Amino acid sequence: MQLLIIKFNIMNSLKNKVTLIGNLGSNPEVRDFDNNKLAKFSLATNEVYKDKDGKKVENTEWHSIVAWGGLATIAQNYLQKGKQVAVEGKICYKQYDKDGQKHYYTEIHAYDIVLLGGTNTQAQS
């Protein structure tokens, strides 16, 4: 019975979880609200592999990252375009209407950011 409970807790914590390591594509855009702060920035992740002909292929994916509260303050103070970071968070799918058409986009809502390649600082919200 205990094994089942532990497995359930592990599986529960693994739902909708993503970890990315990449470089900031922009300085964080920070907005202050009444009692909260929001930071948004882009993150580029790179993948390198060889195709069936043995040629090197490089692929870059861009991700929109959102951080709230204290994590947004840390992003504002320590993150800069080009810095390498690890981001852990959850995937959020959003939509909006513009001119009668639905538009869809994906964001990563961060709950951990680890600054890499310089200082070994971990930030948690």
C-alpha cells in the first residue's frame, strides 16, 4: 500500500512539468501590479544532430517564459540577453481573439530558474 501511495505522489508531481536549458533571447520585460510583479522573456534552446546523410543539423526552438512575484524580481535583477539559464515550470496554452480570429500561443510558467555559466545561484518562487 505504501508503494502505491509513493508512486501516486511521484506521478502527481510529474504532471505538466518542463525543464529547459537555453539562452535568453531578450532582457526580461517586467511589469509591476498592485501586490505582484510579472517578468516575461524569451529562451532559445538548441539541438544539434546528424541527419541520415551524416550532415550536421542545428535546430533552435524559442520559448516564452513567464515568472511571477519574487522570481520576477530575480529575473529583473540578474537575467540579461544571452545568459544561459535552466528553467523549470509548467506548460500553459493560451488563446485570444483579434479581429474575429482566434490566436493560440504557449508559455512556460516558471517556478524555478537556475543561473548557469557564471554564478551557480538557484532562484525559487
